[in-house]
Amino acid sequence: MSEPLSPEGFAALFPVSRETLARLEAYAALLRQWSARLNLVGRETLPDLWRRHILDSAQLYPLLPGAARSLVDLGSGAGLPGLILAILGARGVELVEADSKKCAFLFEAARVTGASLTIHRQRIESVPAHPVDIVTARALLPLDRLLPLAARFLGEGTRCLFLKGERAAEELTLAREAWTMTVVRHKSRSDPRGVVLELQGVHRHA
């Protein structure tokens, strides 16, 4: 088993400014503090949170088109990946999270890190539908159940970036029974079993 990733190790893999690294460190400290009393992430992941959560989320940033101006993160939980992407510089970030305690964490994390974003404390189905450039989700739902929720935010050219595990191929097979899409698979930089699914041209079968 590899050694836990340190902030310096993260910066070596994913070069960021000193200021951005400090903001990510502030987020990591807050996540550890709140996780002592709130189930934000799996307790067993905390010893290696820079790899399991921060690098896992940050790896989406280079996949964002330069022209992207809006991003909706579905079921944000602890702000992964949406809050991390906002810290890194993603524009127009909206976090959607129905759990009030997790939202309290998100508001505090946004304050502590100075992240510019909008937080929707409601169910995904209750957020007014509007097209965005990017839709993200991490460990939320299987793809066939995730796409109907993402559909509320799809427009011409919308790109979906979904962090998935070793069952990604099975999920794609099932989702394609009802949806048409163009898929690019990116190997995860944080988990050898993981994959980032980049979806475009997502449409439900007529």
C-alpha cells in the first residue's frame, strides 16, 4: 500500500500556486474537524484524504473546457468535486446538496477557503432546470439513475464528468439501453480501479 499523499506530494502531481495550496489545506483541516462529528466522507479515507478526495476531485480540472462558465455538481456532500474545482478556479460553480448538515459544512468551507460558488440546499429534482457547460458527480448514483437527474442541466455542448469505480463499464452498458452519448474514459489519477467518464451529446432514446 502506498504512503498517504501529503500536500507537498499533491502539489508535485498537480502544480498549484502557494495560495491555492493553502486554501486546499484549509479545506482539508476543516474536513478532518467536521468529520469527527459528521459523516462527510468514509472515516477510513481520512488518513489519505489528499489522494482519496482532493486529488480525486482536482483531476477533473484539466478536463474543463477553457470556455466553461457554469458547472453544476450533483449531490455535493462534502463539496467533492465541486468545491475543490471552485478553489482551483472553475467558474460559475453550483453545489446541490439536500442534507442540511452537509450544507452547513459547505457554507463554512466556502467561507474558510474563499471559494466563489452557489449552494442549493435542496434535492436535485427541486433545482430549477437550466443548461450549464459542465455537470459533475462523484459516488452519487449508478449512471442509469444519474443521467435522468443530470438531464435537467443539459444543453447543447454540455459535458458530463463523472467519477466512477470499477463497475463503470457495466454502468455504461445499462445506461446505453435508454441513452445515447459519446464517451471518453480517462484513467483515474487517484485510484487504479477508478475512471473518469467524460460524456457528451447525451440524449434519451426517443
